[in-house]
Amino acid sequence: MSETEQKAVCPYAKKCGGCMYQGKEYAGQLAIKQAQVGKLFRSFCTVRPILGAQNPYYYRNKVHAVYGYVKGSVVSGIYQANSHRLIPVESCQIENQQADQIIMDIRGLLVSFKIKTYDEDTGYGFFRHVLIRTGKKTGQILVVLVVHDPIFPSKRNFTKALKKLHPEITSIVMNINPNNTNMVLGSREEVLYGPGYIEDELCGCRFRISPKSFYQVNPEQTEVLYQKAIEYAALTGSERVIDAYCGIGTIGIAAAGHAKEVIGVESNADAVRDAITNAKLNHVDNIRFYRDDAGTFLTAFAAQGEHADVAFLDPPRAGCSEDFLAALIKAEPDRIVYISCNPETQERDLKLLAKKYRPEEVQPVDLFPFTEHVETVVLMSRVENQP
């Protein structure tokens, strides 16, 4: 064992597979991620030193647990990496501790109410998962009970019992997922308590977060990431900004106070609804949201002769499609600020943009301590007089 390694203190580290860097000092983890980003991008542009977390523990504000049986007893936990083997977990070093305790207490309620957990192999049972979202700054807690069918005979008493154990819970939602699928959430929902969402604050703005909406899991480091992205955008108040893959509008709303106009594009209907609400919540009236595929929207945008000064990109792990990148080039923003949770697909996309856009700088930010994942934000500038 090298000097940068320590004995893993998480008892689930080897079984779980979620935290690849358990047992390594945090400084050593950052060095690995810095080297990973450097290898991918140093031939393109300057690679800044990685921005690490002040506290790398208990940062996840979104916690998901699977429920099932192990040796005849109800357990909660996660699936082992690359399998459907349920690993019972009592607490996790990177998850919100309140959320972990709620998950444990729900396990006890399932026994008390004689509620059967769902078995994916047989298709029998009722209770599947729990998803918990917490507001870092507001303290609000949303508990989503994922069940196999809508008939929950004891739901009122179950909700009351859960609220008695955890009065800090601000909303409880029942999500119905009848499908034999890897997707955690189904399409139908019923609010059992509270408004059915939580709110949190990020970059001085307030955001509504619904069960299905995307919201970064590490809010402290997300602020670091988004502040760097807005800095790269170099907004003066006169710019027209495109926020592609805008989710619930976090980046666009945070940037709107520095821009003339922001246009957010997102394909998820729940996220768009939240984004519109979030703009009103923050009294931002210079931002518009469209529910559309980002590539389709930009193609039409460019075809109408429209132009954007700055484009924010924050795509999923798969990165951007070639059609989207072609549409982006046609829209001709002066600067592209590309945020990614997968530097490998980001590096691929940069190559496709290279004829028209020059990468200036990449900033790695560690949003996911103890895992192998790293977030990066790249500033790209349009190259003039290129064919």
C-alpha cells in the first residue's frame, strides 16, 4: 500500500463498487483526476488545477435506496456495481445523513405495516425504492416512495407514521412504477403530503426541485462550477445567451442578471415546468424556456437567421450529438461554455467543434469525491475567418 492510500473506513467499499477511491487520501484522489483531465485536454488548451471540495463527505443531496429481502429480512441498500445483487447499506459516507436515517426508518415501517417489497425476478410485491432529495440551504426534504401499483391500502397511516418519525420531512410523494425496468421512477405520481417538491438555493437564486427534475447532487461544488462557467461567459449585460440542456434553469437563471436575454432549451417536461416556475420565483423576466430537443431547436434557430453571443452546454454523460454540434456551429455563438460530467465525451465533442472553435481553458471541479467521476468546464472561442 502506497503512502497515499489509507485503510478504507467504509464497510461496503468492496461490495458496493460506487466509490472507487475509498481508501485513498483526498489529495491523492484529486491528483488522479487532475492527471485524467490533463491527459485528455493538455494538447487542446490550458488545464487549470482541479478545485476540490472543502468537505468531501456526506455531500449527496439525492439519495436512492432499493428495498428487498436478504435471508428473509427486509433490507435497504443499493445494487452491486454491474449487477442486480442487493447490498444492504446502513449508512453511506457520501450521502446526506438525514436521508440515510429516513431510509432506515422506512425499512422498519415496512415491517410494521406488513408491506411486501417488490421482487424483480418474480414480479410480485409492492414496495420498490425510496428517493430522497434534500435542500442544502433550505433544509427541505422530499421523500419519494416508489411502488409497483397505485393501490396502497395503508398510505395515509404510513405517511402519518413516517412524518411522526421525521417531522423535518416537508413533502412525501408516491410514485407508481409498474414496469420491469431499470428506471427508478415511473410516470405517475400522487402527492401524499406537502407540495410535492422542495426548494433550494444556489448561486444566490432559489430553485424548485421536483422528483424527476435534474439537480446537481453536490450543491457546494456546483456553485463553484457554475461560478466558473459564468466567469468564462464574460457577460457584460448586452449578450444573448443560449442555455442548452437547461434542466430546471439553474445556470441560465443565475446568468440572466449579467445578460440581456437568455433562452433555455430542455426536453424534459417536468424540468421545463420547474424552470418556468423558478424564473418567476427569482423575478427573472429576461429568460424564456422551450421544451424541445436542443439540436432541433438550434437548427430552427439558425435557419431563421438568429444568433447567440454565448452558449452554455451541460449535456448528459453521452455528450452532444453530431446533429446538435452542427446546429450549434450554424448558430455561431462567439463563446461556448461547455460543462461536462464525462470529460471523455467532452473531448470527443471538442474535436468536432475544433474547425470553428478554439478551446481556451479547461477547469476541473470535483463534484463527486471518492468516485472516479470529475466535472469539467471548458471555454471555447469562435475562430474568425475559418471556412
